[in-house]
Amino acid sequence: MSVQAGIEMEAPTRGVVGVASTVLGAAIALAGIAWGANLFTLVGWNFLAEQFLAVVLGLAMALVYIVRPFRRTALPRTSVPWYDWVLAATSLGIGLYMGWSYPRMLGEFFNSPWHVVVVTWLLFLLVVEGLRRASGWSLVIVVLAFFFYALVGHMVGGDLQTRDVKINDMVVYLGLDTSGLFGLVLLIGVTVVIPFVFFGQLLSASGGASFFNDVSLALMGRFRGGAAKISIMASSLFGSINGIVVSNILATGVITIPMMKKSGFEPEHAAAVEASASNGGQLMPPVMGAVAFLMADFLQISYTEVAIAAAVPSLLYYLSLFIQADLEAAKGNILRVPAKEIPNLVKVFAKGWLFLLPFAVLVYALFWQNREPENAAIFACTAVVVIGFLFGYRVQRLTPRAVWDCLVRTGVSSADIIMISAAAGFIMGILQITGLGFALTVFLVNVGAGNIFLLLLIAAVLCIVLGMGMPTLGVYVLLAVLIVPALVEVGVTPMAAHMFILYLGMMSFVTPPVAIAAFFAANLAKANPMKTGWVAMRFSWTAYIVPFLFVFSPSLLLQSGSWFDTALSITTAAIGVWFVSAGMIGYGLCRMGLALRTASIIGGALLLVPLEMASWSTIANIVGCVLAAAVLLFEIAGRRGERALTREVAAE
């Protein structure tokens, strides 16, 4: 499995390869931005969305074949063999042909003449090979496994039996039907992802990313373990926009990981903090990652509702990270960042406060004007361009060349996402044409035997296993069509079901043995990769537990219950997070022994139980309060003892 899934491609900058990748990257970015800005409609160009997607897919495939070699390598490509030029030209040609001929080909769908069969077969093979080059073998294996099962599934007995579909009919369906390749996932991958990636690129080039790093440093640097808290804050801000975990680690980790190591954190702990914080950025409103917009379309609700539902779980996640970073620092006597390295907060805001305006524009357009996400992103991009050209931050300012470079980087980094979206479209199409989606739902429900908790455990394992080595967008789509219907069938609300698979699928990035985020952060920290993965799992523990809680208690998603009950559940959950974190680390107000750690974890876990979850929830909360109070009293006594011992040693 590839550990490079989700990384932005590095485009060559010289020679014919550089020119080709630059032109294709800019064309992809300009196409996505033009769609988001409704420019095609303004100039009177009327065409189907599928025609537009076909052209952009052709551009993305051509770019992948030019930039990504047959055998993966970490170095940028300097030359392209003749066969990759042929594959790139074929990809571009098929994309342009389908963009022009799609309405006619769709009309011939049921007859499937030879030229339609040939074109769709070529498209399928080019997408699969391009996917392998873009994201490695993991998602390719999943696509091919579904494809081959679709051919033999009608011979399988029991719940997993599918319809008999001829291979050519299936390939034509996948290549033409809107339930397949040119469906919702590819549409989101092109029209929503590209404007938001461009927004992130502009923000970085204009100095906005440096401003937010300085804000994090000014706010958190003065506290114990400040370097880790800076990492958590900076990664949550950048990851909310970026949505690509490994790119987030590479963007922020190069600064925060050395800072954490210098302040006294072990390399594995520094890498784990960065990996966990970057991974959680996808869950952080108001922007979140591209998956949130896809979820809104799946659920047929506004993005605002998704962001509101994600608010409490994401806050609990980052609260846990902050608490653990603080307690790790206290346990290891890790002090704050040196004062000379901490900028003045007033001066930082004086120089860069204007970079808050693009976020205000984005939030206003999304939440108050109910604009489409791509439109809101274009408004935010416009605000960044104006601020970047006129003001910038420190020595950074936007120039025409910098904007052009942002366009190219946007297109190049979006090409991988487009390939992943195309593969997800194939999976959804296979499930649709064969009836395998319904069969899997029946199978999972029967395996769960009507026991919702057992089904959730099965789903959680599947989420983490299927997500290993895959980028978040691919993980979410795969799980949304495989697992969500079964959860809804046994009574889980659709919002809770989708949030459940998003959280658990995302955790594959920090769960060994294929913990992509942890491995990349470990590489930056020169730490042991597997040990980093286990530490990152511990830092991210809330993301394994909270999804089970909000399935049984939608109040944690702000979906039901009175304000009082919701506030009480959130308060007890926050206190529970503190005690569980303290017990896991072995330090609260002082060092804890095994018995005190165990009591702290149990008491905190009982406080996490929402009141409306079950009839015994109130008793669980009361017992949790008693245990937590007892732990606190023992800690206060232990802290006094430590202070007395310190005074005695000092007196001697």
C-alpha cells in the first residue's frame, strides 16, 4: 500500500515536462475556478456538467501520466518516456472527445455500439492506471475487487448475491451513467475541491498562513508545552481549509515538529501531536475538508447543518489534544517556548488582522447567504487576492507570478483528488448496477443480528481496515455506500451514521499498521514510525469513542434534546475528557499510580456517557462524578506531598 496517498504532486519546472505540467495544471485549476464563479453561464456557454467533467478528467489523467512515473519515486520527474506521452495524449483525447460527444454517446447508451464500448473501456483502464500512479495500490485493489465481484456475484448464494451483468454493459454504464464515473463524487472533487485548494494556496503565498502560525505562537507559546499547543492550533486552522492530511503535516510540521523537539518533547510525541492535529483539521468547522460538502450532498441538506453537527465532536477532539499536550508537558517538565521566540500578539494582529476577512467572507457566504460552497470559496479567494496584493504579511505579498504559481500548484495537487473521485464513482456505479449495495446492507444487518452495538463495532473495524492507505475522500465515499445504509436500517439517524463513518474512517491515518499521517510526521521528526502511530492513537482516543456516543445521543451533534440537556451532556463530556486523558498519561495535578490512573479513566469514561443515551446514563454520570471527585482529592493530597518533599530536599 502506498504511504503517499493524499500528498500534493510536485510538478517539474523545466523543459518540455515542466511546460506540459504547468499548462495542464493551470487548465485544471482555471476550469474549476471558472465553474465556481459561474463564468461559463455568464458568457453563454451551455453544456452538461458531465461534458465539463469529462474534459477536466482528461486533463487530470494527462497530467498524472506526465508527472507520475510508472514506478513511484520521491523525486520530481525530469523526462517522460514515449509510452507515457502516448497515454497522456490518449487521456486528453478521450476527455475532449467525451466532452464533445457525451450527449450523443448517452443517446446510444442502450445499444452500446462498438465505438462507445471502446471509448469507455479505454477510459476505465486509463483511470485505473492513473489512480495507481496517483495514490498507490490500495484504492486500485478495492476498485478491481468490486469490479470482479460484480462479474461473478450472481453465482454467489445468500445475501451477497447480485444481478447478472455483462462486462461490456457494466463498463459502458460506469463510463456514461451519472450513477458512475460522472456522478456526484467527481462533481464535488472538481467544482468544490479546486476552489478551496486555490484558497489555501493563495493564503499561503500571500502570508496568511504565516500570520496564523504567528497567532498560534503568540497565544500558546507562553504556556507549558506551548510548542505542542502551537502545533495543535496551527494544524487545526490550516487543516480546516486544506483537507489533505499529509499536505497539512508537510505545511505546518516542518515548523512545529522541530519546535516541539527543541522544547523537550520526545520525537515520537512531537510527531504524534502533529499527525493527530493535522488529521483532525478535516473535522473542524467552519470550513472542514471537502468531505463535509460531499456529506451535505449525500444527506440532501445544507453545509451549515453538517458544520453545526460537527462542532461539538471536533471541539472534544481538540480539547483532548490540548489537555494531553499540557499534561505531557507537566509530566516531563517541558516549559514554554523561549520568550525571545514569541511574537507580540498586538503587533501580529496589527500586521495581519486583514487575513481574518477572507474567513469572514467565506463564513458569511456559506452560512448567511446560503451560497454554494464553490461560490463562497471564490469570494474568499477574491478577498485574499485583494489583501495579498495591497498589504500582504511582513515581507510576503502576492504578485501576478505568485497567483499564476498558485493556479498551477492547485491544478497539480487537485489531479490526484480527481483520480480518487473518479475511482469512487466507479465503486458507486458497480454497487448500483449490480444491486451489491443493497445486498451488503442486508448482509451487515443480518451479521449484526439486529444488535446495533455489535453492528457499530463491525462497522468501526471495517472503517479503519478499509481506510488504511486511502485518502479521506475515497475512504468516506466507500464507507458511505457500504456501511451507512446498514446503520440507517437498524435505526441510526442518517447524520449520525455519516459522521460515524467519517470519524472512524479518518482514524486509519493514525492507526497502525498503515498509519499514513503518523508515518509522515515520524519522517519529519526522525522518530520510530510504528511507535509514533501508537502514540498518535492515544492522542486521538476521543475520535474512537465519541462516534459511538453521538450515535446513541444525537444531542452531541446538536440534533435533538433541550438546550439544558445538551449543555449538561457537553459539560460532563468535557470533564470526562480531562479525567480520561489524565489517566492515560498518568499525570493530572501530580503523578498517578496505577490505581489512581484506573479510577481516573473509569470515572472520566462514565462522565462521557450522555444523559439521554440509556436509562442507566444518570447513574453512570453520578458514579463518574464520585470517582472523579475521589481522584481529584487524592491528587490534591499527592501534590501537597510532592511540594513538601521538594521543600525538604531544598532545605537540605
